[in-house]
Amino acid sequence: MAAAAANSDMFDEIVMAEERFHGEGYQEGYAEGSHVGVIEGRRYGSLHGAKIGSEIGCYLGFALTWQCLLQKCVDEKNCKKIRALDSLIGMIQKFPYEDPMYDKLQEDLEKIRGKFKQVRSMLNIQSDFRIGTERSSLTF
């Protein structure tokens, strides 16, 4: 009887081996995929965040420079331009840089881009802003 029980256990192990190995392989693959996913997500987030930071930094530098240039002129046209520049600077300063979970991040970024286009139009400046992996440039 003991021999029959031992044979039965061996056959159960052989029959169940595929299921056991499938489960173990799934667990190992899931753990490895989770680890690689975190690394890849962190890399993507850093790259995307750097692009947004570079874009916003260019907008702020542009606005601050023009704000300084227009301070000397105090006619009505320049007052409107200065108010638009102040508005753009205020939007950039309120932008939530340190909160990646901010739910309106893309919406606020689009508002800043729109305000930047409006300011460029008021100043009659053509701009070509590109960010790529090889180079980034802001040309006027």
C-alpha cells in the first residue's frame, strides 16, 4: 500500500509540474516586469519633465527679458504688452513644478503656451520653438 501511495505522489508531482512551473514562471515574470516598468517609467518621467521644464524656462526668460526692455517705454501700447507679460510670468510662477500628480498640469501648460503665443503676437515676434533629442532651440 505504501508503494502505491508513493507511486501516486510521484505521478501527481509529474502531472502537476507544468502547472507549478507555470505559476512560478508567472510570478518571476511579473516581479521582473514590475521592476523594469518602474525603471522605464522613471526614465520617461525624467525626460518628459526635463522637456517641459526647458520649455517653461524659455518662456520665463523670454517674458522677463521683454518686461525689462519695455519698462523704459510707458505709452499705452507698451502698457498692454507689459500687462500681458506680467500675466504670463504670473502663470509660470504658479505652475506646479513639484507636483507630478497635479490633475490640471496639461491644461495649465496649454494655457501658458497660449499666453506665450498671445504675447509673441502682441510683440510681433515670430518664434520657432522645438525640443528634440538632438537639440533644442528657440529662434526669433
